[in-house]
Amino acid sequence: MRSVKRNPDRLSMLEKSWLVLDSFRPTGGPLRLTEVAERCHLPKTTAFRLLTELTEIGAIARRDDGYYLGRRLFELGCIVPLERDLRHAALPFMHDLYEATHETVHLGVRDGLDVVYVEKIRGQEAFALPSRVGGRLPLTCTGIGKALLAYSGPDLIEEVLGRPLRRLTPHSIVDPQRLEETIGQIQAAGLAYEREEAQLGGACIAAPVFGDGMAVAALSVSVPLARFQPTRLAPAVKAAALGISRALARGI
């Protein structure tokens, strides 16, 4: 549930509880009661009651400066099977890729029309990036997202091309024909490139990770545009993504 489109009065208590938890994006807190109520479009009395109940079970933590997401959610999030197994398989190859490049390495999965980042290793001389573990960005504005989109089947591609394309920077692809051509190039090369489409001054190269014959994730290396060298980075990214795919196939 990414936004409130239904009448809040008709939502179940479970749905309202989820709205409260989801209102803590993207930082996890702190939030004041008024902020939570405004973000959820709920009366303050309802928001307060839900925050109190969620605090009692550990899903929310209350401190002097406001409310935070609770540790109980972190504990549960760490045992989500798909992401847990994916991270377990990917981390050795992500560390190898980092050692080979000393640049920022990302691992992401698709959720709807977004990329959700499940792991990140920050480069020694990393520049500011909009990505963070647990955060999400549009598929079409990121290397990981475009790699996932290209290998997610024609139905998703058709859906994305039929919608207004989101823009994060002046360089984000918002022309459907250009995006369709880009997807074809990714499918032919097995690699996706992104230049200043998610962050000005940045670039990345990404490759899909396969499990059970489907693209279940993608891996990328992000660098400042000034030192973006695709011919050097591409083989390393592709080899690491292939290694993760093989590890997943072996059930590691």
C-alpha cells in the first residue's frame, strides 16, 4: 500500500496499521503524532491509538524526539526468505566485485514498478547516491531497474511503456520509444547502463541475476560519471551476476 487512494474510514484496522508503519518511509523516524496522522490521512486520535498499540508489540518505538520504527520489524525483515537467501548467495560476489572496482555495489529486486535495494556496499570514494537499503526508485531510472525490466517479460514491459515515465533528473528516459530501444539493447547485451538518470554526476552498469529461469534480482556498480569506464566494469559486473545466479541454482 504505497498511497492512500481509498476512503480512510473504510479501511480495516490492519490496513490502517500498515499505513502508520508505511508512513515512516524513507527514514524510519523520528515522526511526531501530527506528522503520522497527516501522512496517513487519519484522525489524530486514531493515529495515536494505533501508534500506542504498535509500540506495545515492538513494531514502533517511542523516544523523546518522536516515534521510530521498532526493532521487531528489523528482526522480521531480516528473515524474509527471498531477500535472506538472495543476500546470502550474493554477498561473497558483491565483496569480490567491490574489491575489483572499489566502487559502490548494489543489489536490488523488483517490487511493482520500483527497484527495492536489498544490499549495498559503499565505495571508498563514493559520491552521494539516492539509493539505500530498503529504499526504492523507479525501474526506468536505474541500471538495476532497467536490467530487471528487460528480463521481466513482455507484460510488464508493455505496462511500463503504457504509463507516463517518471523523471528523477533531466536525463531520465521519459520517451517510451527510447525506453523500448534501450530495453532491446539490454536484452542483446545482458547489461544495462545508466548515465545521470537517477543522480546527476553518476553512472552505473547492471546485470540481471537469475533464479529458476527468471530475473529475481540485479547487481550494479555505481561510479561518478568522470571515472565511468564501461569496458573495465562490464566484465566484472557480468561475472559477479552470473556467480550469484549459479549460487542460487545450487541453493547456497
